[in-house]
Amino acid sequence: MVKQLQPPDPQPGQPKTKQQFEQERMLDVLFLLDLMFVREEATVKQIVDCLYDIGSINLINQRVPSRHLKLCARWIARFSKPAFRFFFLRWFKRNCPQLIADWLYNQVKFEPQQITKAVEAVEVAEAAQIQPTPAVTELDEQNALDHSALFRLLRRAWAKSYQDGRTAQIHTKDGFNPKWEQTAVLKQMVQDFAATAKQDGIMPIVLLINDRGYDDHLYQLLQPTLEQHNIPFVSTHEVAPATDQKNFIADGHFIPEADQKIAAKVLELINTTLNRAPAPKATPASP
């Protein structure tokens, strides 16, 4: 519908037809969708990465029978993600605004064909004294609000508000809630991990990864437990602060430079704990 050319404007004093009005508004929707994808390119990239992770794993599990070949295929899929992202983003920007606009238009047409067909199917089933099919039952259990795009948007907004409320019970801008019931579980897991490792003659090291937007909150939560039980640990906020957006790439992972700093910090902790001298730095070969 959106791909059709916009009809000529009506003559002065002549009202627009319903078709002209709908096409004009849907062209506005298409323009806004294009603008949204341009402004939210980082979000689109994260969506693409999530879809790639799911699709690559499912494809490998279905097409690669050997366990060893699966490991190799997953390694290849991991390093081919940037190329996939590049081509998929081109396809996404070129096609998705149009597809979404068409889908949204179908949601607000309010054509009664589906409801009519569902009612007719139920009446036929009752006349034949048979049980309606699952598809008919599913349609029959829906109400008129389920066919409203506006109502579904409101329902999703309520769900997002509910999710944010639940998240606020666990974590706020000031840190994790110490009264959250899982806080004690996490602290006990850290203690059990360290105790088990020491029993096996292994030096335990805990790496606290503070995600973007969480500052040093995980460090604040677990620092007393780690120090009380003499558990060696490294917190990423010391070398790659979560408040510095330059330490992250679009999908939320650390940049390679930050990974190197974290690895160096962990190695330094290992050498200090084991009273081991650090390895000498490699000197460049003379020409």
C-alpha cells in the first residue's frame, strides 16, 4: 500500500478521498521509520547481533552433525559476524521500514474478515457437533482489543513499566539493593566457589565485570565478602570504568584495548598472589 504513488492533490475546495488521506499518512509513517532507524543505528546493530547469535547456533545444530565440526563452525560464525552485520544492516535499512509500515497499516484497517471466518468456523463446528480446531479456538478466545494496534502498544508500555518497576527493586542508580533476596545467594556462591577451589589446590580469582550503566555497583556489593574471606579479585571498573562509553563497543562488550588492560590486571594479581616475578617484556628484534 505504501509503495503506491501518491495520487494528485484534489482540486481546491474538493475534499481528499479516504485513499489519498491514508496514503499521505502512511508516507509520513514510512519517513518517520526511516528516520528512527538512522537515529537508532546502535540499537539496530544490537538487534542484528542477537538475531545472528540465535540463527547461527540453530543452523549449526541442524546442519552440522559432528561435535568437533560444530566447535569449528561456531568459531567461524563468531568471526563472520561483522561481515553478516554489514550486509544485513544494508538489507534492514532498505526493506524493514517498508515492511513495518505495511504491517502497521494492516493493523489499523480493522477489516472484519478474520473475525467473520472464525465465527463461521465455530458455527459449523457446533452444527457438526465436533470440537473446534485449536486455531479457531485461539481466535474465538481473542477479544476486539487484540485487533487494535493502539491497545497492543499500550499493553506493551504497561509491560515495560512493570519490568522497570521490578528492575528498580533489584538495582537503582545508587547500586544493587542489599535487601534483595538473591544478594545473599550471590555472596554465598562466591564463598562456596572459593572454598571449593582451595580444597582442590587451585587459587580462586573472581573477576567482577561491571557492565555499561552499572558503574562499580557489583564491586560495591561483593567487595566486603571478598575481602572478608581473602578471595583475590579484580574489578573492571579500576581499569575500564563502566561510566566511560569509550570503553565499550555498540553491543556492550569491552573494546580490545580494555580487554588487554583487564587481562594485564588479572595477570598482575596472579603473579602477586603466587609471589611470582612477572614475565619480561618482549623486546623488538633489531633490524
